[in-house]
Amino acid sequence: MRHLPIVLLTLLSVFCVQAQNMIHIEHANTLEFDEAVNAEFQMLIGDVQFRHDSVWMFCDTAHFFKASNTLYAYGHVHIKQGDTLTLDGKTLYYDGNRKIAQIRTDVVMTNKDVQLFTDHLDYDRVANIGYFFFGGKIVDPTNVLESSYGRYSPDTKMAFFKDEVVLTHPDFVMNTDTLNYNTDTRVASIVSPTQILGDSATIFAFRGWYNTLSGESELYDRSYVLSSPYYMIGDTVSYDQSRGFGHARSNVQLVDSSKAMILSSNYAYYHEEQEMAFLTNKTLLREYSQKDDTLYLHADTLMTRKDSIYDTFQAYHHVRVYRSNLQAVCDSLFYSNRDSILDINGQPIIWSDNQQVRGNHMKMFMKDNTADYLHVERNASVISQETADTSYYNQSSGDDLKAYFLNNKVHRVTIEGNARSIYIPHNEDDEMIGMVSLEQGDIEMFMDSAGQMERIKVAPQPKGKFFPLSLVKDSDKRIPLFSWPIELRPTGPEDVFRRNEIKDNRFAEETRKKGQSAKRSTRNNRRTIK
């Protein structure tokens, strides 16, 4: 053989390749050839079998074009490639040179436990990809996927769907325009606007992936999950539909339209069954139940939860609240609609107009989503600044304070236990005429619509002094619990993100002294008992 001329070797190699590429007739009950009728093909009838390299083709009848290495097959068409791939249909055109099979009518492509159904399928054996273009569906043990156009690769297990795509799962239905899907991992890659409608939640996604086996997904580009009572939106949303919880990162919003409330942060976690939401990192609550007067609340951490039939809300650390007619700061607060009481803790301060209310612990009693009255326990004080002279303040303090609201403004205040008060009376021309200092008894104050003290009542036997302005000393102008940290007061919606840093903390110092005095008294009592 080595002595054969190069030209002959070349011709032999070409012949061998062509022989390998030729379609071979393996069986037929009848083979007919009539040159007078059609010299281009042979007709095969009954139990027809062809082989082309590793592929076997079966049908009832066929026209075989040997010269062009092509065939047309009719009736019970069946193609078998290897141990895992089969194709069935009514008719077949096969091009042995290009290794293209065009199967029509009731087509089924089967690859292990995955089946593709259509009426028009082109199968490229070289690329090992099947294409359908007039509607088709792929069925695996988990899902049914339908679309107008699609392709499927048995090698990579990847399917591509385009136009009117519907993925049907026992627990949800996915609708989109374009979808990539892996029949092995059962993961759908979302590349166009997609709706996933489930039993407990609906997902609107623009980009990401969804694991149809586990129910887990990761979604991007401001995708969102609608699940009662919230819908959650974020730059990145990770959601487990089977277990009903998710978390979102960056520019997150949880919207509860039933409570006219929007929660936002850079991280949020939500659990459907527990109806619990947890937010941190630049959190903000916006409550807009009152027309044209939104409430803004910021804290390091926000949490909402449904306890049995009652809703609860908690805010922790550096809490700041702004509404046009009410502002507040504290370290933590808790609210439950079981009793409609807002618990406020951690050096709380509340401002309304020019009134400042402060104490160790506060309870705000709500009625129809508005403040009804405020109960301040221990070291309570209420202070308002005289607009005429910033060195004078109306001040009252005591062990227990109640401030009553009317149209979201303080209109009456009562103080009981160790009550002390300093207030500035005015003449008919609204000019300051002196300063009154009161001790003992209980105090009741009434405010006008502007928040200024209109009158004061002290009972039963107050001890008081009147000082003309010319005789008032600076040391007489303040009650022991006086503190006016006006720099803490939120000035607008954006100002709620500022940290609570108290510069003038005489209130806390006075509270600390009282606490130490109480401890010393307790120790002395114990010594006496011994």
C-alpha cells in the first residue's frame, strides 16, 4: 500500500469518507425501482429500515434518493440514535450529507425522561439540537414548557424558548417571552419580563434564575415578590417559594397597602407563614394613612410580625420620627394593635409644635391610627420655649405625666407626684410680666391651638412664688429636670437618618442622680433592718 501513488491514496480516502456518509438500506419487504416512472429514487415498502453511521431510521414506506444521499419516509417514522435519543413522527425528510432530519406531524423527541412534542421539528445531528418553530412543548418529570419557537440540546440538556412561553409546575405557572431551561437541573434562567403565579405568592422578575425543583430563586433588576400582606422589591431578591420566605438586598422596599405603609432598607428578610419582616441598613418606614401628612421613621433595625391575630411593630436603636406636626427620638419602640399602645423607651423625647415632652418611659395610646393621649412614666417633663425671649421656658415636671391630643396637637397636660412648674404669665398685650414657680400639688395645663400654654391649674395646695422679670436670676429659670436638646429634633424626612447624639444631657444626669439617691436610701433601709 505504501507504494501506491499519492493521487490514488487521496481518491481512496475520499471514497471511504463518502462510503461512511452514505445512507444504507438495511431492510424492506419490497423495493421497487422504475426508471421510466422516476429514475431518481427507489421506493421501499413495508418494515423499512435505514442506517446512517450510528443512526437507525424506521418507517412504513420511503423514497430513497441514492445519488443525493437523501430520503423521504412516511408512516410510523422512528429514529434511534444511541441508547437515549429517539424521534417519532408521521413523515421525515433526511439529508445524509448535512445530517439534518425534518420530522413532521405528531412529533415526539425523547431523551431519557425528557420529551419534546411538536408538529414541526428539525433535528441537526451535527450540533445535536432539535428545533421547533410552529409551537411545541417539552415535558420532564417536573414541568411542562410550551412556546411558539424553541430548541433543545440532548447533550447539554439546555432548552431555549421564545414567544408565548408557559412553564407549568404543579405549584405555579410561569409566563414569559424568552426563557432558558435546563432539563437536568430543572433551573429556569430568566432573561425577559416574567410572571410566576403561585398558590401563596406571585413573582414579577426581569432577570435571574428559578430552581423549579427546590422553589429557590435569585432575581435581579428590581424584580419583586407579591405575597400577602407585602410585596417585596429590591435590586437583588432571593426567594424560596416552596418554604415561603425571601430576602432582598440594596434599595429594598416592602409595601403593605392594607396599612398604608412602605418599609425600605438595604437588606430585608420576610417569612410568609410567620408574617414576619426584618429590615436593617438604612431602614425607613413611611406611613401615609393621614392625607398629605406622611410619617417617616428610621431606626437601625425594623421588625413587623403578626402574633396570632394581632400585628406588632418594633424599632431598635437610634429611632427618629418625623411628621409635620409630631417628631420624636428614642432608642426603641414597640407597637401592637392588640391594645393600640405604642411603647417608647430609651430617653424618649416627643415634640409637637413648640412643646417638648420627655421621660424615662412613654406609652402612646392610639385611636383610629392617630394619637389619643401620651402617658410618661418617671422623670416626666413638658417644656415649651417662649418665642419672645429664648432664655425663658414654660416648664413642668413630675413622676407621672399625661398629654392629651386633639387634631394631633397637645391641648391638655396633667402631672402628678412631685410636681414642679415654671411658667411665664403674659398681660393682655401678650407681653411677659414675670415668672411663676410652683411646687407641690398636681398640675393641669391647657394649651391653645398654637401650642402655647393658655392657663394652668394647680391643686390642692400649691407652694408658689412670683418673680418680676427684673428680679429673675438665671439659677431660678430652670427646674431640676430641665433639658432642651433641640438639636436632636428631626427637621424633615431626610433628617430622620441622622444619629441621636445628645449634647446637653442634664436630664440624663439628673435621672442618674435620682437613681443613685434611691439606691443609697435602699442600702440605708437594709442597714436599719439589720
